[in-house]
Amino acid sequence: MRVLFLDVDGVLTTHRCLGSVKDYDYDDPSLLFATDLGVACDDDSSSDRGGLVPLERAMVGQLAWLLRELPDLRVVLSSTWRQQAHMRAFLLVALAAMGVDVQTVVVGDTPTLSPLEGRGAEVMAWLDAQQGAVDSFAIVDDDHAVAWARAGLTARWVETAMVCPLDPSLEGLTHYKAALLLALLRPAPVDSC
């Protein structure tokens, strides 16, 4: 099995998604809003858009591209979005809206361990539970460098950015970052002699 461990904030969201729900341009076609996809938020937000931060349509599109390039790729949610039902539902509906068969592609969540153990330990715990069924994997996340290093996973991690003030086009899951993930996940060609 080939697996992508997926974070959301800083990967499928950027600095534009950090604002107050009152500040969003709801007519901006580059943003995906939960209620526009039929997902209701279960918080007490006064916004008619449900209170969830939007996702960047282009970033979700890059993830969908990667999944089309590697049809056997499976996604494991390592994001905190896995812990809130309405956030998880929004993510899955957004992926489905981009043509992803989420019933097949999203195969689970990393376990939630203590913050001291970190996200790297969560990924390792998920991998250990698979008892060798994972042939290849990569991690996409905008944070947790220490946790990845402590777990020996830095070489499998593609770092994205939530905020890049000098060049916002470098934020989130860009095509370049998706191509790096593709290179990590695609098997190396075998030399024939």
C-alpha cells in the first residue's frame, strides 16, 4: 500500500483562510466553503457560512491531481481536522467535489497521542499497526519538524507553508510540492543491464 499522511492547515489552507468568518470574500471562487458544499458546522457560529475556515480550491486540486497520478495512493489523515466531525466531513466532501473517491482513498486517521509524543509518533504508530502492509509513504505538513526528526521521518516529509509574506504563491500544496510528493511515492525505475 502507498500512503500519504495529510495535514490540512497550511497544506489545503493558506493565510487567506485564517481570517474571521466575517472577513471572507464569499464570492471568491478560489475558496471552498463548507456550507457551499452542503456541510453544516455544529458550532455556535453566527456566520451563515458555518464558521469553518475555507479550503483553497487550488490546493485541494493539487491533492486530487496527485491522487490521479497515483491511483493506488491512499490517504491517512494526520491533521487535527480528523478530530472534529464537521471539519472531517467538510474535508471529505471537498475532496469528493474534486472527483476523489473518498470511500476508497481515505483509509484512516493517525491515532491521537499526547502532544509530547508528537505527530511523528502518531505516524509511526499508524505504520506499526499496518504490520508491513505499507510499501511507500510520504507526509505533507506545514509544521512539526522536531516530531518528524525525532521519529526519523524527515526524509519522507514535504514541508508546506501556511504563510509566506514574500511570495504568497509559495503557500500551501503548490504544484511543486505535489510533484515532490509524487517523486517520494513513485517507485524508482529499475535499471536494466
